Amino acid sequence: MKLPDRLNTPETLLLVMAFIMPLVFSVWMVLLNNFVIEKAAFTGIEIGILQSLREVPGFLAFTVIYVLIFIKEQRLAIISLALTSIGVALTGFFPQVIGLYITTVIMSIGFHYFETISQSLTLQWINKDNAAHFMGRMLSVKSIASLIAFSSIWLLMEKFSWSYQNTYLLFGCLALIFTLLLALAFQHFPEKTPQTKKLIVRKRYWLFYALTFFSGARRQIFVVFAGFLMVEKFNYSVAQISALFLINYVFNWLFAAKIGKIIGKVGEANVLKFEYIGLVIIFIAYGWVENANIAAALYVIDHLFFALAIAIKTYFQKIALPEDIASSAGVSFSINHIAAVVIPALLGMLWIINSSWVFYIGAGFALCSLGLSLLIPKNPAIGVELRSQENQLNPQ
């Protein structure tokens, strides 16, 4: 069962995979806070530990380069999709602390390996001129999948009173079936440039590594604690949390591809400066907020900035040697998750003392990123990784 030639392309494969992953992962994510509080009596400590465990496979994403010695990237992406689906399908059957930790790790191994490979294949298969726009299209597709997931959750759980267990099982099995069909429908696409099958860390990529590190640190505060704030402090229900996610993903569906085009026009440096200034303001506001509606507005605005992070990937694509992309994708995911393994558990303990300080620390991370963004050149290229190198090439 193969697709027609006009559809059997690397671009289509990337978009289809980009649809399947959020279809299943969004269900796990949007139900998590309510599920662990209602069924497993989690506090900030347990949710912090769970999220730290979830990020361990992300920290170990560099190991993907060794797996690629035995399995081609395209095939590994499909296997990873299947593993994520199985982990989500099992989640509802284990509403206890240890059971949730185990199913989370299973899901997370598939998720992080998939995201690593997806990034690598995108940067290899899509040319530099179109990369930002195509990544925007991928975000739009991911948003459509998430919208379907969130709408279905609202319908099933609010109108038909489905259980957490049945909801997790349904979407996990659906994603697994779609993944099997995808494996049968697409041909194997050859590598454009043979990838280095060893771990590579290059000194000249240091700015990309630093931006990635702080991006991962900030992301944890949004993913773990912003959502937890909505449920614990403002008593948001599953339906209300789903509604917030719906708003977030409608924006990405409508505007992510356009944001990708804007990045291509105005440059990575300007986009990232704007993002980080906005995040400093948002995180400080999280620490002050006492009104549920204002908190919801901050949550939506915070998510809108996620699309701007495309600029970090396109910056790297412009400065990287083509053969380094697969290895560097694994390294970057590991760097992104260094802080992620530690931060949720540590800040989970701080949360119990004063939740506002968690968000002030997030503002500090955003300030560090802002400082780093000032070093990005206007026109990044191989050999022009820093603004100072650009100035040397073009002296005033």
C-alpha cells in the first residue's frame, strides 16, 4: 500500500508524522494535571518528580546517534511514534505514583527520540530558504492535531462522561494504528548527506548550545508549573484547561506558517530578542497574578511565543555543517533537557514555599537568553556564527 508519487515525498511524511505525535501527546499533556491530582493525589513534589523523570529520556537524546548505527532515521522515527502511542494508551490503567512514573518514561522515550529525529530530518530534507516557513507549516499541522484532540476530550469527557482510562486508551490506540499505516504507505527516502555516526560537540556551535539550554529551562516552567498553577490555584477543570489549549492551538494553526515567513524576512536575532523581552514580562506577571482570567490570558500569551523558537533551529541550520545535523540534533535535545531533569523537582519543592519564586526564576532564564540573542549575527552562515565575526567581515 504505497501513496501516489506526488504525495510520497519527504515533506508529506514529515507533515503526517507531525500530525500523529501531537494527536496522542496532547491528550497525555492536557489531562495530566487533573488526572494526577484527582486520581493519584499528587502535590507539587510528585508532579515535579514525574516531570523530571519525563525529561530524563530527553537528556539522553544524544544516544540516538548510536541507535542510528543500526536503524535508519526514518524507521526510528516511526518506531518512536509507536512507542509514544503505547505509553499513552497504558497511562490510564496505572493511577498510582509508581505506575504513572513508569508509563511516563515509556511515553517519553518515544516522544524525545521522535522529536530528535524529526528535527534532524527536517533540517536535512528542507532547504535553508524554505526551512522557517516549512517549520511554521509543521506547527500549523501540529496545532490542527491538537485541536482535534482537545475538542474530542471535551466532547468525550464533558458530554459523554468518559473516564481518563478510556480516553488515554482510545487516543493511544488510534495513534498506533495511524503509525502502522504510515509505515506501510511511505517509501524509504535516502539521506541527502551521509550523517556522522558519532557524538559531535563543536566549540563554534556554543551559542546555539547556550540558547538551547535556556530554552529548555524556560520551557519547563511553562509546561510543568503554568498548567499546574491553573489547576491548583484557580481550580480549572479539564474542560477549562482544554479550552485554553484550544485557543493556543487555533493561533498556531492560523499564524505559525506566517511567523515562519517573518523569521525568514527579519532574521533570527530580531525575532529572538522580541521573544525574550516578552517572556521576562510574562513570567514576572505570573508571579503576581491573583485573578483567574488574567492568569488564563498570560497562559495563552505565553504559548504564543513558542512559535518564535523556530528561529533557534534555523540559526543552527545556517551555521552547521550538513553532516553534523543528525548528531547535533541529539546533542541539542540533551542540552535542552539538562536543566529539565533537575528544574521540575527542585522548583517543585520551592513551589510549596512560594510559587511566585518559580516564575521569577523563569524571568531570570529569559534575561539570560536575551543577553545571548545579542550575539547572533544578522546573517548567520558557516564561519559566521557570532555577530563579532560578521563585524570582522564587514568593518565600518
